[in-house]
Amino acid sequence: MKRHQLILAGVLIVQLILSVITFWPKKAATGAGTLVFPDLKAENVTALTITDETGAKVALRKTASGWGYADADDYPALESKITPIIEKLAKLTTGTLVARNAASHKQLKVADDTFVRRIEFTTQDGQTHTVYLGTAPRYTATHFRVGGQNETYLTTEIATWELYMTASSWVDTVYTQIDAAKLTEIVLENANGVFTLIKDGDAWKLADLAEGEVLAPGKVNDVVSKATRVTLFKPLGAAEKPEYGLAQPLAVVTLKNADGGVYTLRVGAKYDGSNYAVKSSESSYYVAVTEYNVKPLVENTRASFLQEPTPTPTPTPSADVTPTPQP
């Protein structure tokens, strides 16, 4: 029995040694290694697609007017977010070889069907290149493999956490912004009525404020803020779809300025969970906006703009009052 245990222990030690030998980073024969994409320049890349392990995808492509978010009819994307990723890909080298065989791909998560991130980019000459990013043996280093090759390397140039899978990470999240200081009137219409806010000096007030009603400035300013600056959750595209519910919007905001300019903001149905579809007259695109950003526009009643009346205190009997004797 003891002999059998010794044999098993010996086999385990051999397996551990082989594992260490297999995955221990090896410096390339050239020292620093060679560039994986020696001719890669950011200005020559025309498309960039990032896919995660769940199949979620971010597709970006270059148009005549700049980079666009492909899945939303080329909603303008930020070149300042895209260029650094391409520049990091251009710095990948063969300097630290980790494994040479395909058998290691799944374990290091750089396989064709098992990866943490898959990056595909197309260049002006029509060529498409693929890079798989896998496990990170330490915070500053990540395993990577080039599509079509067996070798897996280690890099400190790019990490999977830099490749966000939300649309808002690649676009300007400010959908529209109108200078509230130049506005003279804001009209909010929703299922609870029509509410008109008029500029009075530097403050806003309800146009039909009744006697005894007291405006709640904080609540009014919240509506003004959300109507004049809309932050998107994600772009939807340039075409209106029935599911956006904008044919019969839940709220319509009309903003007017002293120069006669008129802007409108329509809030449609809940779309994609708790987000609402929104369309501004200042943009040719439809976007999804979180509930927090449009809730006052959709749900406000007249009372929402007013301070709650102070309740009249109920008088309490005085302790020194002598009770009236009963007959």
C-alpha cells in the first residue's frame, strides 16, 4: 500500500514539473522578440470587432465621417477610445513565448471557441486579423494568440479589462445638451397633464401657479436638467421601430428659446428592460436612456412641482386644565 502511494506521489510530481515546463514563459531567441503586426497603423484600420466569452459583441467601423457603432447605424463613436486599442495591438511582440502547441489553447483561454476576448480588425488592404486574449497569470500580463497560429505569448501591452462590452464605453454618452440659460419656456406633456414652466429671471415657475401653491425649486430644476441634458445608455439606430413606442410617446418635452428656436424630446416605451427609447429633434438617432434620466418627465404630476403643504398641528390639551366635573 505504501509503495502504491509513493508511485502516485511520484507521478503527481512529474505532472507538476511538466506543467511548469510547458507554461513557464520563455524569452524568444531574439530577446525582445519581433512585432506581431509590424506594419499596423491606427489610420489604416477600417473596422474593429470585440467579442467576449458570452458571445456579446461590439462592432465599430470607419465611415466617411469617422468611426461609428456599426450595430446602431454607425452612431458616432469616439476615435479617442478606439485608436489606443489599435496602438496597443501594434505593440504586441513574440518576446515571451508561453506555449507552442494547440493543446494549451483551451487552458490558457486563447482557443477559437474558448477565449476571454476575441479582437478582429480589418485594414485598408482588405485583410482581417484576429487576436485572442486569454487568462492573466498576473494583473499586468495577459496571454494572447494570433488567429491561425499555435504559439501563445504573454503581453503587458493590452489587457481584457480594457476592452469594454457596453456601447456607452465607445461613444459620447451625452446624447443632446441644450443651454438652459437661453430657454424661456419648457412644456412637459405626459399622461398626467400639460405643465408649462416659464423663465422668471434666473428661476423657473409654473405658468398657472395658483394662490397658496408654493413651487419646489429643486423638483422644478430636476425636470429642467433632465429635459436639457440627455445621457444615453446605448444608441439604437437611425430608424424608428414600432417597439420604441414613439408614435404614442409617454412624454413630450418642448423647449423654446428667446430666438424662436424650438426643440422637442419624445420619450417612448420601456425598451430593453428598464430603459426608455428616446428621440430628440436635435439628433437623427434614437437612443435608449435609463429610467432614472426620464422618470420625472414620464411620471410627474402637478403636485410633483409643488412643495407639500405644511400640516396644521393638532393642539394638545394643557396638563394644568382642571377637568369639568360630571353630574
